Amino acid sequence: MSAWLAGTTIFCACLVPCAAICLRAKNVFDRLVALEMSAMLAALAMILLAEEMKRPIFFDLGLTLALLSFGGGLVFARFLERWV
């Protein structure tokens, strides 16, 4: 097992607490933060997998997920702003 694969495994394991918070948190903003954190962890895991497999074209997937999740989080926060 290489260091890249070990890092990917750790990032994937960190998705479990984020999923638990997304499903069980009382506050909507806590759920939003957990959703953003899980998107960043998934993007980092994709980038580490691309490095492990020696496929530089797969870096685009992780970078695209990072950029789109940031924009999606801003839109979702704007949507939640109505009820605050």
C-alpha cells in the first residue's frame, strides 16, 4: 500500500462522520458545513487516487468537484438565507 492510497483511505473514512452530521444535525447550517466538508474530502480523495494511478487527466475530476461544490454551497446558503 502506497502513501497515496493510505491517504485516500483516510479521507474516505473521514466521510463517515460528515455523513452522520448531514443526516442527524438539528441545525440546517451544521448540515451545510458537513456537506461542504464532505465535498472537499471527496475532491481530495479523487486527487490522491489520480496520483496513485498515475493518471494526470483524472486531476480534473477532483478540481471540478472542488469548484462546483463551493459554488453549490454558496447557492444553498443563499437559499437558506430566506429563513434566517
